[in-house]
Amino acid sequence: MFGAVRVWRRGFGACAVRCLSRPLVAGTMLGLGLIGCTSTVRIATPDEQHVIDRKYVEYPSDFEFRRFATGFTAATAMAFDSDYSALFVAEGERGEEPRIWRVPVNGSKLSLVYPAGGRLPLPFPTPAWRMFGPIGGMVVLPDGKIIVTHRDENDLGVITALDRKGGHKTIAAGFPTQGDNGLTDLAVNPRTGELWFGCGTATNSGVVGADNWSTGWLRYHPEVHDIPWRDIELLGYKFQSFNPFAGIFGPGDVAVTAPFQPFNQSFAIRVPGSPVGKPNGAIYSVSPNGGIPTVKAHGIHNPRGIAIDDYGQPYFTSAGMEMRGARPIKDDPDALLRLPTFVAWFGWPDFTADLNRVSDPKYQPPQDMIAGTGYPEVRPLIDRDASGGLTPASREQYLEAAFPSLSGAGKMGFVPLTWRKEFQRSIIVTLSGDRSPFASGGIKLPRHVGSKIVRVDLDHHVDLDHHVVYDFIRNTSGLPGSSTPGSGTPGGRNYDLIERPIDVKFGPDGVMYILDMGRMEVRNGRERYETGSAQIYRLVPINEPTTKPKG
């Protein structure tokens, strides 16, 4: 069925694509494109914007937590308009054409910014230029241009500037995002005006495997593999896995794949760096006017969130590797890290997100999970001495905080000075939640991980390595809303509960806006989102400043 989605996605709207992944319940293509796919993106009603009861959701005293807007699907990013009068919200799954909404903060009518005029969910000729999702990050420049990271029709990464008249300009393109991860968050450096953004890796831990057939991209891009920033020398490991391309007239049932090489290829020991200066697993900067991107850091599995403080110091969240594929890694945590002033290697795929060696016993997967790969344990892949003395960034200097493995550390924001003193010098980080059982090797987790918002206190340390992390907003059940037992609401579903927070933004009035991507399930390695389940919440200081943004 995923193949069918791939065929149809170019000619139909996003709504039709979602329907194609479901059983055929309509007798005509028109019915297929319209039945069961509509959702109403809207400002929540006054009743829906009630103060959420702390018996359901814990949040700080002296604040009120309320729903604000609802009906989005697979929401991924948001950004304030240049005058703070509205939020722009992006939604859309991989392979679909995304949508960008303008949501006024005064609660007036929403409007669709992209695609301009909408798209008909019928096979009419499509425009010459389209974006494909998901949108990884979004910012709005002082001149009103909306900058987004996304994929193109070939699944390559692109940064595009959209204007308010429906026009667009490509800032940078051709990034290697045809694998697991795409271009991620965007941030503007306040000192230089540069755009900073992330690019995730093609694979989980350096080796293309059968898990990438499950996620879908291997069947369409069999030549794809991870690309280092500079030349590296490998230690010679080759990994065996099931070969989904096997057949009577095709290759054998077992594929042998080496790191940083296409599936079922294992001949290279010396792997060249990107000839065009575009590795994956990296953080870049580029001028908002376009030009040649500059690599700021590399060796990062998936830099999902990027934030830069008023002094120009960049921070990023790094998603840990998962226990899947030809080289499964157990309990690799997510992390918040700080970037140095030089181009640093953050250790992937031979170090965890929090800069520990993957050969440590605590990261070793169950024996039955790794036996088929041909090795009894996870070992480093790169000969660091032969690779020019490749040394990872210092854990003591650049690790700010660690989060539980698979917790989904995403976008973040710095606490404003208008908040009470104990919260200042803190970063608010969204944890969107785990992707088990796919990400945990089919093993059911003992408890759900993530689906909450945390505060990292930059003034206080747990130990020499990282800072204190506090739960900031969380469901009292410890579960996402869709997994929380009935709470006396109609149908047993409490829509006040958070599900998968993915982004956070602060207004000049101190109000914090939280984007929740909605209900999601991982089926056969692919993420599927419930239509209309994504929402925006507001955390409002009770003693609000008198100055508010314009409506």
C-alpha cells in the first residue's frame, strides 16, 4: 500500500494521500479523495479555551493552561509573524504537500498561507513548483518572508522563502535527505542574521538495513547512504541483514552492507566526504539571501531543535539512535547540547547523543537482536586515528542535559525575562514521545517516554556533565492523551490532555504557545497521524503584562 501512496501523492492533495493508506470504502475516486479526510482547522471556542484542570495536566502555579486552536493534522512547526500578531503553523506528513496556516493571536479567523488558494484533491494539473513535507522548521524574517525547511519532489532537502503574495525563492537546495531524516529546525542568529538549520542522517546508526525498507525510502532510493563531512577510514565491519530485493532472478536472501555505503555494498574502506560540502547528520548556516551553506557541526544523528540565545550562542537537541536495523543501539538518550565556535564532530555513529562510546555495555542490544548481523556486540565503525585524529566534542564542555532514550527531544525556546526569576536562565524543551515498538526493536517499553514539556535550568547542575531537568507541563497520568484512560468526558477522550508536543514559542507578552503534533502511531515503520488531532495550547501568566501584541 505504501507504493500506492507514492504513486498518487504527486497528483492529489494531502487529504487524498491520507485516504489512500486506508481501506477502500468508496466506490469512486472522488469518494476516495473526500470521505473521512476532512478536518476543521479553527480557533477553539470560548468553552474549549477554559483553564485546564491541574488534576489532568500539571503545570506551574501562577499560570493558566488553555487550548487555543485545534483541527491541525501532523503539525510540525510554528513561528510568530514579524509583528507578533499571529502564528504561522505548518502541518503535513512526509510525501504530502504541507499546509501553512496563519493563526491570529487575538482569536480571529484563520487563513491558509500555503498552498495559495488551496489545492483540489483531484488529478488536475499541478503547479510547476510545490513543496513536500514535512516542514522541519520555520521562521519569519523582519521583512515578512516565511522561511521553511522541507523536501522537494525527489525527497532532497530545500530551504525556501515564501512571500505574502504566493511567490517563493530558493535559498539553498540539494541536501541529502532521502533517508530517515530530513532538514530540521531553523533559527536566526541575532548577531549575524544568518539562518541556522539541521540535517538528519539517512540511517539510524550508519548502516542501511531492512529497517529502511520498512520506513519506505530504501525501495525508492536504493543508492542512498550516509555522507560524512570529510574523508573517513572505516574499521572494516560488514553487516548482514535480510534482503528485501531478493527474488528468483534477483540477489540472494542475505545482504551484506558496510557503513556509509548503499544497501548490499561493502567494498569501500576509505569513504570520501561530501564533494559539494553537504553532509547529512550536520548543522549548517546560510545567508537568508542564499549562497553556499557553511557546516557548523557534524556527526549528529538528528538535530531536531535549534535555538540561539541573545548572545549568539547556539544550542540544539539531538535525538539518540534507536534499537533497530543492522546496528541497533540500546538506550541511547536524547540530549541538549551547546555548539562550540569551531566545527565539531559530535561522534555519530560511534558515540551516543550524550557523547558516550556506543561500545559501553549499557548500549548493547539483546543478543538475539544482533546475532544475525554477524557480530556479538556493537562496536565503533570509524578508525578515528586513520581519519585524521577525529575527536568528539567534549562531553564536559558541551553537554547541557540528557533526556530518556526515545523521549523525542524536539524544538525549544528560552524563557523570557518577564517570567519569574526561578524560571529565567532556562530552556523549555518539547519531548514529543517514543516511537515504539518500531524504535525499540519490537520490544514493548515498560512505560511511555516523553509526551511532555521540560525545563532545563542552565544555572544548576545535576553533576559536572549536565543541568537539572524539571517536568514543566505533563499529563498527570504520565501518558499521552490518547492513551489516558477515560476521564469522565464524552467518549472517554479528554482533549485538554497533551499528546505529542513538538514546538514552543514565546510572545512578547510572556505567553508561551505550544504546538502539539497530535495522535500518531507507527505502523510497519511509518508514522500515521490522526486527522485533526493536532492543537495549539497557551500557557498564560496570571499577571499578564499590559502590553499585548496587535490582533
